[in-house]
Amino acid sequence: MPVRPISLTATHLTFTWPDGTPVVADLDLALGPGRHGLIGRNGSGKSTLLRLLAGELSPSSGHVQAAGELAYLPQDPAVDPTRSVAELLGVEATLKAIAAIEAGSVDPAHFDAVGDDWDIAGRIEATLGRVGLDHLGLDRSVGTLSGGELVLLSLTALLLRRPSVLLLDEPTNNLDRRTRGRLYDVVDGFTGALVVISHDRELLERVDDIGELREGELRWFGGGYSDYEAAIEIEQEAASRAVAAAASDVRRQQRELADQQIKQARHDRHGRQHNRNLPPIVANEYKRRAEVTAGRLRGLHEDRLTEARSTLDDAEGRVRNDREISVDLPATRVPPRRWVLVAEGLRAEHGDAELHLDLRGPERIALTGPNGIGKTSLLRVLVGVDEPAEGTCGVFVPVRYLPQDLRLLDPGMSVVDNVRRFAPEADQTTIRSQLARFLFRGRAADHPAATLSGGERWRATLACLLLADPAPQLLILDEPTNSLDLTSAHHLVEALDSYEGALLVVSHDERFLDDLALDRRVDLQ
């Protein structure tokens, strides 16, 4: 087989935050052309690693090298809303220079500005068309674009640079189904080395291999996400068997040590009785020999027990601690056919969507529609954050709303105290018992919210919502899986499986919507 060229390398890459928190240590990386997925739990350092590869951060030691042009798209591109589409694409000066030359200019500065980009107008049109943004005028302000359009436009700016290495951090966040398809086409058609962080399982099925960042180490698995899951399942089955065998050996060594100690105690008693009738010098020699033998046997059994415990620790270290959420929420139950929410001709101040919706009983409904149509604005009206522009709406049960920004927790308060803000009458023992089911066991419930990882913050937020008093019988969620790692998204589905009330959710994550077992979808056009 031909040797594939290396497009991106990292050698002995080490990075530690100023507070001493390590991210990666002595990491080596060598990637050739192809599509490479990067996954890991929230807080594992995926985005930090991508920033190191992109040169946005300087490593504590080691170095990164890319063959050719490298382009990097962060999760939330920071863009001045007053800039034009042409400015964001980085083509304004080139287009002006071409226009001046076509008008007769012979100024060398204009020719220098164009360089080899005489075909820039055609490439702009073709690249915008690939991502479904060919309707945008180059003089349009980017402040008028939706979040999804801004991501795609920022990606277009990178593609116009013809990079040989492309780094993408959660590129499908905020993209509706149609625009996700456009991005998938870009990923499929990219001929250089592409590294993408994503929780989008459909996107991860399209990669050639997957790197998992876990506890500072990066391991690679061939194939897409299904192949990764299959490999992990096999690995975990073997690890569980190893734990069972090691635990059995520890118990056996403990029994043998106990048996040896009992036998030695009996032997000592007999020896003392026997030695009473012997001359002191002979009795002392027998005693010395017995102590040496006993010590050797005791040391042998203790060494075996220590080795068995070490083997058990190693085996347990290979078992992933991705536990399951299981919580009982009877107070969220809604009787069948009970009116929960009614909206008639509802319009928000922002967006073109008009909502007609009757929600009864424990229905689970997804509110779908293209980017920019106003789904988030409608949710804000439904929960009373904003006033409607037109129409009427009514909510007839206790409701809780989770916006996209997740600003629900007080960062200075512990997990327990945050939940008590939403259930002030609940006693602490009950709260701690319930939090244990959200995987906050023991002292973990006392950690300040500011110190939580992304996944932990999500679980704490869910606990605040679902354990609130009064218990929510309508839960409204706006893009809840944005930026969630795959384990946290799985935990979200588990928690919602325990929820017995009505659910209204806005999401572009098709796999997540499938997992929710929806009753119906309401499509806004």
C-alpha cells in the first residue's frame, strides 16, 4: 500500500493551565489526509487540543507542524456584526482591486492585491452555493444572519483559502437539518486532513477514524462512531471479566492469608507448650526458627494479596465510569388529555414563524424548522419572557424552561444549594438522595457549580429543573444537546426517560429526537 503523506504532526505536546490543571502531556500525533473525528467527555480538553493544533494556544512544551495552509473554525466564531459578507470572507480588497483593473487601472498595488485570485468571483459563488448561502449578497451585514448561517459563512471563508488542514470545533451546532446536510457534503468532499470535534453522531459516522481524548491520553479507533462503540463494548466486556477474576483472586488471597494466620496461631500455642520442658537455649532456638518460618509465610501471603489488589486496581481502571442516571419523578406526571399548553396564531417579535399548537397530557413534541425562522423567540413568548407580537398562548401546568445559554446555576453555590433554590421546602437528605441518582454522590454534591465540568454542569442543571418544587409538568428545552459530549447527551436522554410530564423541545439533533420517542413534530415554515 502507498504511504500516505503526513499533513499535521504534534510532537511531545504538553499543555497545563496556569492554575496547574493538565490537559495533555507528551502527546504525539501524526495525521494524513482524511477525516478524523475527535471525541471525549466535556472538560476532557478537546477544544484546548484543537486550539493548540491551530496555534491559538502555545504549548508548555513540544511543537505542532502543519504541511501547507491550516484553517480553524471555533465553536462560536466571534464576528463584528457590522462587517459585510465580503469582509468576513476576506475578499473585499481582492474584489475592489479586480474592479479597478477592469476599469482600466494599471496600479501595481491592485495587481498585488489580486495575486493569483483572478477567479475569486467564481470561487465565491461556487463555495457559497455548496453550503447553501448563494442567496447572500456580498454587501449584506453579517449581523443580520442566523447563528447557523454565520457558521457556514465562516466555514466558506476558510474554504476560500484552500487549506490543506481544516480544524472544526462542533460545526453542526445551531444548524438545521438542511444546512447540516450541506456541511456533511463539505466534510465528504474535503481532500486534505480534516479534524472535527463533534457530538453529532451522523457526522461522526462519516469519518475515517476517531480519536478519543480521555484523562490526557489520545487513543485512535478505526472507522466511524458505530465502529468506535463496538470496539469500546468489546473492550469493556473484557475489562469487566478481568475485574471479576481479579476480585475473586483478592478474596482467595485474603482467605489464604487468614487461614495461614489461624494455623500459625495454633502452631505458636503448641510450640510454647512444647518449649516449656526444654532447656532455655534450645527453646529459644526453636522459637527463633518458628518466627522466621512464620514471617516468611506471612510475607508470602501478604505479597500475593498485594499483587492481587494491584491487579484488581489495574482492571478497575480499565472499566469506564460512565454510570447511568435513574431517577423517580412521579410528581411530574400529567394525566392523559389534560390541557397543558395552547397557542393560537402566535407570533414573536423576531422571526416569521406562526405557531398553532394544542398540547395535552404527557405528549412529547419537537418544534422544528429552518434556522432563523424564530423557534427560540416563540419559546421565550410561551414561557412569558417576551410579549407576543400577535396571537395568544396559555400554559396551564407548572413549567420549566431551559434556554440555550444554560445560565441557570449560581456558580458560587454548591450543587445541593443550587437545587434548594428551586425546591426551598425540600430537606437536604431528600435532595442528596435524589442528586445521587443524577450521579452526584457524597462530596460531589458539595462542589461549587463554578468547578464543574461541562457534563457535570448539565446534570446539575437537569437536577435543578426536574427536582424543582412545584415539579414541572411541562419542560421546554431549547437545543439541549448543543456542545454536549456523547456521554452527557446519553445522560440527558436517561433523565428525560424518567420524566413523566409534557415535553416541548427545539433541536436539530435528529438522533437525540429519535431517542426521545416523540409523539409528534410541529414543523414551522
